[in-house]
Amino acid sequence: MNPRSLLATAQRVLRQLRHDPRSVALILVVPGLLLALVYFLFQNETVPAGAPRTFDRVGLMMLAIFPFVVMFLVTSITMLRERTSGTLERLLTTPMHKADLLFGYALAFSLMAALQAMVATGVAYWIFDLDIAGSPALVVLVAVVNAVLGVALGLLCSAFARTEFQAVQFMPVVVVPQILLCGLFVARDRMNEVLEAVSNVLPLTFSVDALLEIAAHTDATQAMWNDVLALAVIVLAVLTLASFTLRRNTA
């Protein structure tokens, strides 16, 4: 990879986003609004004194899931537009390598993901009083890594789509199963053996496990760092794979 080409790609993507207020709103505003919806779902919940609220568990997991979903959608559609508009084909006629392009995209959207994570976590803590044992900074860290995972998977899936509608169709295949099996609805140790085995290797599971570690401990645990490291390795592997599958156009 060429660092100059990588940074130039990241700067170009950020300039494009600056002139696309709808995408910026989707990235920065929508996760907070969805988090508010989750909060109000459980607003009238009655819990015994000293018992944790359901929102403290579900809302915490949403801080991993919402960035993952939003960044997957935005990235897959944005990259597809690069191909259909011919921009990608023109870029790849230059000395720029595919890896420069993809990792440049990942860098740009990672910066947006960091802003998104800080906004969503701020909403959870300061507006809805999220109450967990761990540090908000660790929650932001996991949310950012998870958003970058969404970016990586979005870039990979965009290579196999020819239209924006096809890009969206990857959600039921790539995103929804991970949400169902990550432990949000049913504890993974209560699933049947096949589903539990599948859930153990899904990327979103590592995010949820890391957040649960943060929720239960005041300090970062080795298990949490192991989950974050596993996520980082998966992100790098997916981006590398995407660089081999990326096509110049939709033909």
C-alpha cells in the first residue's frame, strides 16, 4: 500500500460526505434516535430496587449493533456508487492499488464511526442514564471497532452487488443472522448446539461479549481485550479479502 494514496482516498471520501448531509445524518443522528426508541420501549418497566434496568443491557448492546448496521449500509452503497458512476474504474487506471482504495475508505469511515460512537454513547449516558460498571471510553472503543467491522463487510459485499437494491439485500444474509445469534434475544449458552457453535464465530458476538465484560467489570478485563483483538483481526482479514474481490465496474 502507498500511504499517500491511502490518505488521499480518505480525504476524498470525507469531502464527499461533507457535501452529503443525508449520509452524515444517517451516520451521526440516526443511531441516537434509535437508541431513544429503545429507551422509551422500556420506560414504563418496573424493576425491584437495586436491580438493573433492561435498557442497561439492551441499550448497551445497541451501541454495538446500530453502528454496525448503519456503517454497513452507508459503505456498501457508497462503494457501489463509485463503481456505477465510473469513478472506481478511473481511479484504478492510476498507480493506486485496490488496497489503497479500500483501506482509505476504511480510514475515512472509521473517523466517522468514532464520531458516531461518541454521539451515541453520549446519548446513552447523559440523556438516558445508562448504568454499567465499566468506563464509557471502553464502550466507545468497542463501538468504533464494531462500526469499522460494518465498513469492512460493506466494502466486501459491495463487490458482489450490481445495484443499490442488491447491496441492501445483503443485510438479511450478512447482518440479520448476526443480530439474532449475538446473544441479544437469547443467551448463547441457551441456544441449541448448532446455533451456539455458529454464534461463537460470528463477528458481532465478539462485540457483544466485549460490551458485557465492560458492563460487569469496572476495569478492562483480558477477556474484553481478547474480543477486541479478535474483532480487529476479522476487520483486517475482511478488508484484505475485499481488495481481491473488488471489481472496477458492475459489468
